[in-house]
Amino acid sequence: MKASEPWERAGDKIRLQGFNLELWKYEGEPGSLIPLLQAAQRDYSYIPEAAIHYISDIVGIPPAQIYGVITFYTQFRLKPLGKYLLRICNGTACHVNGSKLMGQVIEDELGIGVGQTTEDGFFTVQSVACLGCCSLSPVMVINEDTHGRLDPRKIRKILKSYQSAG
Amino acid sequence: MKQVIVGMATCGLSAGAQKVYEKFEEVIREKNLPVTLKETGCIGMCYREVLVELQDGDGQNYLYGEVTPERVGEIVESHLLQNKPLLPWVVRGPHPTEDDSFFVKQKRIVLRNCGHIDPNSIDASIHAGGYHALRKALLEYSPEKVIDEVTGSQLRGRGGAGFPTGVKWGFARRSAGDKKYVICNADEGDPGAFMDRSVLEGDPHSVIEGMIICGYAIGAKEGYIYVRAEYPKAIQRLRQAIAQAEERGFLGENILQTDFRFRIKIKEGAGAFVCGEETALIASIEGRRGNPRLRPPFPAVSGLWGKPTNINNVETFANIPWIILNGAEAFASLGTDDSKGTKVFALTGKIKRGGLVEVPMGITINEIIYDICSGMREGKQFKAVQMGGPSGGCIPALMGQIQIDYAQITKTGAIMGSGGMVVMDESTCMVDVAKFFLNFTQNESCGKCVFCRLGTKRMLEILERITEGKGKGSDLDLLEDLAQKVRETSLCGLGQTAPNPVLTTLRYFRQEYETHIFDRKCPAHVCSPLLTYTILPNCCTGCGRCAKSCPAQAISGERKEPHFIQPEQCVKCGRCFASCSFGAVFKD
């Protein structure tokens, strides 16, 4: 992974590559830690360690405390995502309509569990509490595309279509 | 001018509204038709998505349901060009349809504009009455009069707890402080609830207007909307609406040429259910871990950055402009003695018509399920309705006569909650439902209080044991005892209400628990370890997929011949059932 890390060392400073300058507009405003972390994650798909130190310098909050905030909120990730983020909804409506079974099918098809990324870095599987389109349950979202009224057969077809599209 | 309006809220979009919109765009351009294409928010009929409203030359409105890109050409050809509406696809129009009953018992205050106006246009909102209430409040009413009006309407907080909104505003007004804040809680986290999202996506200006009026009433100059990051569409529409309101002078300095000023900022939540609790939400806006703190002091005295703060839910704010415009009495004339006005519900589960409805308080559960939602799917029996999400409970079908009213719902052991209603039939296992919600709260517990952190975990383990067929006779008493302690020793609403799903299912469906424990059976055929799996020879094609999926090598059979399961080897994981495309695996 080292080669693709989005930062470089310049002397004793760590420099982040391609850092979104939008980040800076929060400077000095109280309560900006979470928006800063969200911006970092938007840029990198996860929060690189260097970003924690970088943000710590901006807001004056120790890295350990920032780590505490990161791990508190489910939105934040400390590891990069696969090419496709597959979120399986486990809201109430999806649950009573069989989301557990759908999760199992996905697990079997991809060979990974919730919270894991396939070895080829293709799929990351996450479980979310509710995607808010309950009338389509059970539902999964792959990147931005919602797939509703799932059944095992449909899931296999959908996964195949992503795999063959590359 | 003819118009085509596509429902583009999240539910519509997930059903494919974007593609339908693009198809209309393409066809209209190709044929060079004099037709305006617009988008709108959620009209509530999620079960008929994608919905497209067509206003034809005669000024008639036709709402088409289940529109696909393939149907677009036909609709344009027949209705727009030849003026012949395709009545079989029309779900609402000048002629009666079977879907009309979905609207008959509804009363729309909060959703007055949802699905009717273009949420991207402030002019559409103003045209529908938007910001008229702000004008009235600012130019005709003193802040005290605004609070009197809201108090007089007897509006209660729609976030779940139902505290009288006017009284809350009064506290914040009377608190001394150089700076005060208004916060809109849009951290809608209950699984199975999407009321707030629909309002924010379909009519963001009403919420913003409600917040400005609140700011005027309590003496605040700054407002925050704390909205779930999982609602990108709502966030985008809010940002746009705030920018438009600033441009028109409804936000900023000297609003409507008065000396009142007010600004609104958006804070995106980062995914923590507990942040729906007001003190945790404040901690989150301040950039900290979302741990709740002891109250008092209440936020009205010491809230965001230690300043007096008023927090209300999206739906509460959306009610405010209507109350100011129509008067407290008009609002208070709706509903029961205890609960006034209307309530929005997100209906999901095993009903025929799932969607977003707004009903007057006092309507019965049966009326919602049978009259509005047209009863259960697949001819099944209504068993229970879950209200209030993870903090709520299951109300059994026998109590369907109960009125929607804060006091009545609380009496059942459930809560009104923010408005999620999940309807269940006989194929839903109540022990599994209790386990589902407890799993959720256990995951979302912030960990501050011991019983909430560990007690819910232990309760979950007991439920897992029961659903795996390892339950003991003493488990139910132990569950009740733990539930009581979690409720009594937790600091915030999350912990105090976490045992509700378990307690209500124990109260109304104790027998189902006992069947799991003593007979080792799951009557609803949900809890896999308690089931027996067999393969139906006449349905099996011998494809071998089940055998491949079986982790215990319990399935054998020749290729293209019916397979069978060795019961003594079967670990009852249910994978064969999931893997079969022919419905040949049978569970009992």
C-alpha cells in the first residue's frame, strides 16, 4: 500500500497530495473538526493517518482525541474502500422483508463479510441501518445506484453485471 | 402550457425516476413539444413509484404510477399528442381510481406542498404560500404573540417525546443570554422512518421558514440544521433553499426591512443514532463525540456553546408556518384532547400500500392500515404494528382500534415516536423483531451508561440464545429484570427506551417466546436454527447450487436429479434456501 499513500514526507513535515483547499475555509471556526474529517474522507475515501495529524494542527485538538471522534461515528473509515461500495440496508422494513438472507447471499457470492473488502479491491460490503427507501425493500446500494426489491437471483445478476463491467 | 412533473425524492430516484426524467427530456426535445418538464418531491405513494404528474391542455391533472422509461414514449404519444389519457396507468386524476382511498382520510398540513411544488424553486414555494407566515409574524406579531400562538395550537414536538413546542420556546425566550440558537434536528435515524427526509426533499422552504419564525420568537440570530449525511439529496436541496432565501432577503440582515437578522448553517451528521438526542446532537455540532449529558441544565438554558438553545424536529418546524397563517384554533380543532393537529407516518412492511401519509390525530390504527393502506399483502393477516422504531414497541392487531394520540400510544408500551410504522403479518417473528431492534440500540449505545452499554448486550445474547433454540425457562424473567434496570439507570432517551421493543413483545406475544423456548419452534418460520429444511423433489432441477452453498456438505444428489438434505448433518444455516432459484427448499 505504501506507494499509493496520498502523502509524502518533506523534511520533518508530512505533505498531503491533492488536498482539497475547500478544507481551509473552516479554519478558526469552532466545531469544525467533523466537517474537516468529512472533507478529508471525501477526498481520499478514508481518513489517512497523515490527515489526522494535519487536521490536528489546524484545529488544535490532539490526534488521540480526533481518533476518538473518528471511531465514534460510523461514517468515518480508517481504511480505503474498494472500487464499489456495496451497502446492504438492514432497516426494519428490509429486515422483515428478508435482508438477512440477502446479506448471506452477498457474503457467499463475494466471499467476504460485512465491513470487509474483497482481495482484488473491487467490492467493500457495509451494512447500514436505513437507506430510507423502505417501499423498495430489501434494498442495497452500490456506489450511487440503488437496487431494490432484491431476491437472491437478482443479487447474483447485479453482482455479475458489475464484475463483468470491470 | 402543458406540464410533466416527475417525483424525484429519494424513493422515486431509487425506483428509477432519473431515467424516466431523462427519457421525457429526450422525447420532448425530439418532438419539439411545448411542454415544461419539472421535478417535485414525494407525494407519498411510494408503492406506485415512479410517479409522474401530467397537466394537460385542459388544465386537468393526471398522476401516472409505475412509470418506466419504456412507457414514456407511449404516454407522450397518447396523452400529450393525441390528448388521450392512458387511464389504466393513471392512479389519480379527474376520474375516480382505486387509489383515491389512499388520500381520503389524510389531512395534509406538514406535507401541504410535498409532491405538488418544485422544491428547487423558491417562487413555487412562495406561490404556494411560503414565507407568508414569516411576513405575518415579523410585521404583525410580537415575539411573545408568536409564542402564544404556538402554545395555543397545542402543537407537541414531533421528534417523538411530544413536549409542547410553545412551552419549549417560552423557556428559551425567557433564558438570559447574549446569543441564542435554533437547531433543527434532522438526524432521522430510526430504521424504517423517512418522514423528515421527504419533507426536506419535497418542501425545504417550510422548514426554513419555521426556523426563522422560531428565531424571531426566542430571540436567536443563528440556526443550525443537523442533518444525516446519509441524506445527500436532502442536504443538496437545503443548501439550495438557504441560498435562495438569502437572495430574497428572508435570511440575513434586516429580514423584510425589519431589524431582525437570522442565518442558517447546515451541519452534516456523521452517522450516530444517539445524536438524535438533543444533548448528544449539541456535542456533535461542537465537534465532539456525541455523548449525551445529564439534564438539567436543559438546552433552553445552556445548549450549544453553553448558550440558550431551542431544538425542534423537522416536522415540528414545518407545522409552524401553517399555524401562524391559519391560527392556533384551526390547528387545535384537529385531533383529540391530548394531541392536536396531524402526524406524518412512514408506512412500510407487509401492507399493500407503503408510503408517506399524514393523518389527523385521533384516527385509529385500523383506519390507517385498512382504509389508507388497503390492508395486508398476499391476503395475509395483520399481526402487529411497530411504532417508534428502536425506542418504540409492537402494538398487536387486537388493539387496532387505538387512536393515534400521544397518551393512548404510550399506554400500550410503544411510543408515538417520530412516525415510523412497520406493519407485520404472521410471517414476522416477534422475537426476531425484538432482537433486531435490540441489536440496533446495542450497536448505537454510546457506551456512557453501564446498563445501556452492557445490559443491552446481555439482553441481546439472551434473545440470540432463544432464537437459536437454546433458550431457558428462566430467560424471560431475566429479560424483564434487565429491561427494567436498563430503563431506570440510563441517562438519555436511547437507553431509557431501548428495552421497549422487548417489553412490548413480551407483553403481547409472550406465547411466541415460550414456543421458541419450550417447543424449540419458530411459528413464523423465521429463526433458522429452529427450522427443518427439506428439498421438494418435484421442484428440484438438480442444478447443485444448494449443495455448493452448504457449508456442512449435508446436501447430495446426482446432477440433474433431485437433491436431498441429510438432517443429521444439517447446521440449519438457511444458505440452501437462499441459494435456490426454484423455490425447491422447504422450511418448517
